[in-house]
Amino acid sequence: MRTFLALITLLICGALATGCGAGERDSRGSGEPSSAVRGHGLRVDLPVGWYGEVVRSELPGALTLRAANFPLPPAKDVGQRAQQTMTERNVLITLTHYGWAKDSSRVAQATLPLAIKRSDFTSFEGFMRPVATRSWIIDGRAFQLWVVFGSETPSDDLLAEANRVLATIAFEPERLALGGLSMELPVGWDGFVKQLGHGDEAPSVYAANVPWPDVGQNVEQAPLRELFERLPRDGVVISAVTSWQAARRTARPLTPPVKLADGYFLAESYEGQPAPHVSTQLIVGRIGDRFLNVQVYFGRNDPDDAMRAEANAVLATLAISGQPPAPAPVGWQKHRAPDLGVSATIPDGWKLGEQPLTSSTDPREVLAVATYPLEAGGNGGGSCVTTQRAVAAMPADGALIWLLEYRPSRGAVWADLPRSRFPPRPDTFALTRRDLQPGICGAGLGLSTTFRDADRPFQLWLLFGDKVSDARLAEATQILDGISFDDLPAPPPDPYAGWPIFNTNPGASLRPPPGWAATAAMFPVDKTPRPRPLFFASNHPLFGLPARFVPHVDGLPGPMPSAAVANQFPEDGVLLWIVEESNRWQIGKDFQPIDRHWPRPDDFRPAEVLTKPNPDLRWLHAGGEWRGYRFSIWIASGPKASNEDRQLAVKSASSLAISGCWRDVIDDCPDR
């Protein structure tokens, strides 16, 4: 018995609070473009011209989703102040999440999708005009909705527009997963996963209905202790850790779903209590062949029924699956890349790509392994272009496994990726010769597929020589089945969330400000001489140019917008114009090397261009060079243009992404 208690103590020490010692891009070619804004389990799809965010203020502030067809007011304003300056075409939507509802609540139950009616309008203190407001309980959680209009009686069209946005609001619970242990984070919950101990022996998951960063697992240390000291009265924190090794010991079986009643409650004065007001429920047992330790913390010594119901709802999503990590076969080597969140076992005779085959960052390479040496830095462009060099070097019986992950450097991973395109990872890849097709990316045999694991989207390329053996295919299957993925923290927020995106033929892209007139030129690259315009955006309709957002046109007048500048250019107008320069002569000057951050605001310089048609305009210019191609970004502003609109043009210009491939013909990508 003493041995078993010591084992429990060891696992609890590795879990949370203890006193054990001093823790795809979507171009949307037609139709009305939209962009998803999501966070903390909430999502809304915004049409062009709308702004949105999901924000969580410092405690005790509530989780809030906001959307408007004008630049958002300060986060604390649900419309009282904004209404003073809103026009008749403006609408502001605020949905606030107040957490788990008490059983005694008399608020009406509701289901998604949300909608408002004219009967929902009422006069409310602090508002100049009536507003639409409703309170609901949805899936056991309390929400309040405010829809504020600039007009006392908004038009039917504007009311319908607001309801179209409301109808897109959805719950997107996130599943945290690591090593066969997983838990679902509902709306408003935060958490992370972590591997404790050595290797894969003790995956753990942490979740809370308040912000809960990974600051360590030892409450003797100040960062975690301070988190618990700030835990509010309705706060709930759950930690779960499992182990294969511990399951060999005696432990009572648990029957999923795990619930609070499976453990015992400690109100106060217990060993390892992280703060005087924090109580806990300890659940210890075994599910199948795995030992499980769960500890639930409450922000008060007498948690009420609502807190317990909320904890039980999350515990019900706790799942344990998979097999214990097998030791590497003789001659096989374990590979782990923590920064990429991937682990694999590599057979004897296979070689790991030490450097990526491509410099592409989205999708990014997470694993490349082959039966022959791989040379880094293949061709840019698409996947088949990138693997040209690797395929050319492949022996007749060779094999290449190339795994890519779609992961933006900023913004939500799934913002523009339909989950339906990435089915759950299969239990086994079970490769057979019948699965392979000839000629994939120039290889003798090949296969490409997509899947998701640890809530991450992957694309897998399998390329083989035409004389690959069945034994080699079996090795490839074993490698694939042995790959494991960590749950990664979300990328930093996307400053362009809610901004549309469009592309040109050569693969360049730009994100214009919402609500601006804008388009991309989709010219035939081999028949359109340089200099040639690529993109434009403007805060007002301009002569000879599209008067609204249009995903693409066959071509733009140019190379410079002379007619637009000369014909009634608005005094407060701002124009963004992007040109691919000729290699013989250039309109702009000073072309600096293009890096990932070009153009920065400091890269723009005052310039003089088209002064005869309109001498009152002020121009800024930034020039850049990439793989022998030169580009100019021009920003023109009228004498009464606002600084805000000029900054929006600069921000839009900073979103420009340039491709160095396919700018002349389809196969002109330089060989690096």
C-alpha cells in the first residue's frame, strides 16, 4: 500500500498543484467573400466590409465576440458611445459569454443559429436609440446579445444583414490531445497539453474556465501559485495525467465518462492546497491499461451545483486511447522535433532530411525521410516543383516520405481551411501497392493525402521508385503509424483578421482593407509585358476602376493609374497601386531586397509621379527586388485624406506576398 501511495504522489507532483517540493488559404474566386474570426471556442463569419474580434479582458471581465460593419469601437463599449457617431448604415453586434448558467436561472433556453426580431428592440439606459438585446442559455452557458444600430428604425435590408452575420456564430470547442489523452475545451475555456517524465510515458492535459497559461506544474513556484490565488469564486481548473507504467500497479477501474462522483472532495487544509480559498476533487484510477490521475480545483471551498455541473461537462469529454509507446526496433532511431511538435522512429537504412526541402512556411515541412540522402533547398513553388530534385535523385527502389503542415505564422489555423478536407488520421496507413498511382510528381509511384491529428492539418506525400519492394512499403507504413504529434499553442493573432484576400496568376497575394474598392489583375503571364499592374485598392470609387471589391479582373489600366488620378480624385481619397516593374526601365527607384517583412512603414519614401494630371496628390513609394524581379508599391492620398486611411493603405501594402515563380511561363521558377 505504501508503494501505491508513493506512486500516486509522484504522479500528482507531476500534474498540477501539489506540495511535493520546490511547472489553406482560400482565394474565393466568386460570390461574396467572407472571413472567419474565432477564439476561445466562438466563431463568426464576416462579410467584406465587416470587422470582428473575440476578446477576453482581464478577470473578472467576460468573453466577448464583437462584429461591426465599421471599425470597432473600444472593447468596453457595447454601443452606448459608438451610437453617437454611427450612421444609418452602421450596426454593432456584441455577444457576451457569462459562463455556466445556474439551474435556478430563469433565462430562456435557446439553440443556434441566433437571430433578432423587431420585437427585441427596447429602450435601454445609456443608449440614445432603442437597441435589440436578448439573454439566452445555450448548451448550459449564459449569453447576452446586444445589436446596436445607428438608426432608430433600421431598414429591413440592414436588419437582414445583421441576422446573416448572427446566423454564422458557432461554437467551436477545441480538443487538446497528446499521447492518447485528450479533453475538449468548451466555449470560454483555456488549456494546454504537456509531456511529463521521460519520453512519452506521462502525457497530461490542463484546462480551466479562466485564462490558464503553462507556467509550470509546481505550486511552490510563484507563477502557478499566483494563478491559483487569482482564481475567481466561479473558477474551475482540471488537470489530468496518465501513465502506462503506473497502470501495472493496483488501481480501481474507472468507467468513462469520468465524473466528480468517481473521486473524493477536499474543502480546505489539504496537502498541496494551492490557495486558502481553493478546494479540490481528486479522482484516481485505471481506464483499460492506463493509470489516470485527475484533479479538479474550484475557486471556493464550497463549490455550488453550477460549478460541479460545468466540471462534469468537461470531464465527460476526457478520453484515453492508443497503445503504449513501443521501444524502437533494433537499428531504428527515435527522432523528435519539439519546435515542430512531431516525433518519429526512423528505420536503419533510411535517412532523415536534416534541412527542409523547401523554404515555404505555409505549408511548412515537419518531416522528410527517405532511403537515400536528401538535399535541402529544392525548387520553390508547388509541392511537385519542390520535390523535383529529390525525385530526380531517387533510386529505382527508393522511397520518400514528405509531411507538410498547414500552419499560418499568425491567425487561427483553421480560419480558411475546411475541416472536411482533413479527415481524422486513420488508425493505420496500411500501404499497399494498389494504393499507389504512377507518375505522382514525376515519381514511379506515389500517393498524396490529407488528414488531421492533434487538431493540426497535414498533407502527406509518399513517393517511390517504380521498383520499390513490398518490404520497403511495409517499412513506410511502420514509420507513418509511429509518428506522433504534440498539441501546439495557437499562432499569434492575425492583424488582418476580417480582411479579404485575393491572388494574381503568378501567385502574389494582397489583403485590402475591408470595405475598400479593390481587385487583382489575372493576366496571362507570358503575354502581358512589364511594367504591369498587379493590385489596386482605394477608399473611394475611382474613375476607370472597379467601384467595389472584385476578386479579380482580366487586367488593370496602366502601368500607372493616370485616368483615375486625373478624373475627380476625391480630396480625402487614398489609392494603393502595386506594379511589377520592367527589367529594362523602372517607374520607381531604390529597389531593396525583399524579405518576409517587406514593405515596412519605414520602407516608404515620398515620391513625385503623375504630377501633371493631379499636382495636389501626395505619393509614397516602396521598391523591392526578389529573385531578379522588381516591384513598386505606390500610395497616393488627397489633401484631405485621413491619417487612418493612409495607415490602412500602408498596412494593406505590408500584407503583400510575392512569388518568384511562374512570372513569365509556367516553368520559370529559378533552381536554387
